[in-house]
Amino acid sequence: MKKIEELKVKIFADGADKAGMLEMYGKSHIKGLTTNPTLMKLAGITDYRAFCKDILTSIKDKPISFEVFSDDFDEMERQAMEIASWADNVYVKIPVTNTKQETCYQLVKKLASQKVKLNVTAMMTLDQVQNVVEVLDPDVPNYVSIFAGRIADTGRDPVPIMAAAVKKLKLVPASELIWASPRELLNIFQADKIGCHIITITNNILKKLSLVDYDLEQYSLDTVKMFYRDALAANYNL
């Protein structure tokens, strides 16, 4: 098993808690950060612009993605242009469709023509990837984000889809594929094996990095001890 520092896949921290984001930003193995409106809502963020600009006063030298939140493509474009203006390290997250399942491809094409760095997100099919690749500027850095974890939630193996997407992105050499919404630490090694460029990971999974290559006999004993401690603490008896 490879050590974390030997992996080629880049680890991005996914979250919206300021303290957690800054903690991850300070770690050398974290190469970038992402967030989204759902994570921001869970973190209690009420002023979107103020939160993003505040984070950018500390995070200046690693890429960070902020998402538009309109359901109208003209308003998405306006939001995208403002978000892109905040800093050079900002990528603008554009959902692959709106809530009416109208595709974003023309908006992506328009923004790409203006050299906006994009993170096209919430994708789950290779047809979506193909359509996005066709409208990206091949010379502008962009992210193509497939929610591999959600694909796995449906009982499908995301690995073949992600491997095929890696090949499709060769048409846009400045762009990188993101393995999004991972469910377990193993996904980092799966992403690395197929040549996926980036994996976004929430803090609760990042905390498991210390377990990489952990001795399984010891882990078994740790588990037994946990069960024993919890039974004692609960004062169970038969």
C-alpha cells in the first residue's frame, strides 16, 4: 500500500466550517479546498459573499471552489463573474443542470470563452462529462467533478466510470477530474490507481488518514476494547 505522500492524486478538503477549512489549508498534503451551499448552510453561514471573502483573506495560494446558487442561467452567469473576480485562486462551481434538468453546457461554453476557471459539478454520467469536455477551453484550468460516492450509493461501481472519464479529459489537458463525495478512505487509493487528478474529502474522512496501513490485528483489538468500554460505561448487565 502506498503512503499518502506517495500518491499522485491531489487531496482537496471539502467543507464550510472556517476553523476546519483553515486547519486543512495548513496541512501540506491538502492541495486545495471546495465548498457548496449545502455545507455552508449546515455550518450556519448566512452571508454568502462575506464568508467567501473572509476565507480568501487567509487562503490565497491554494485553489478554492465556490458555487453559484441561482436556478436561472443568466443569474448564474452574473454570480459566476462576481465569484471569479474575488481572487485568482477561485474556481466557480457550476452545476451540470438546474433544478428543471436544463443543462449548463451553453453557460459553461460562454464562461469558458471568458477564461473563467470553472468547477462543473454534480455530474454522474459519462454523457455529461463528454458534453462538458466539448465546451471547455482546453487551455484554461478547470475541474470536472463527478460524484462518485453518490454513484456508489445507487449500487453501481464508480471506478469504471471514473476511469473512462480520465480518458475523456485528455481532450482538455488543462482540466482535471475530481472524484467527489467519497464515502471511505479507500476511495483515495482507488482514485489514485486510475489516474484521477483530485479527490475531495470532508474532514470526518480526513481524520482517518492516520489509519492508513494501520496494523489490522491491532485495529481488531482496538475495536474489541471499544465495545468493552462502551458496555461498561452503559452499565449493561444480564
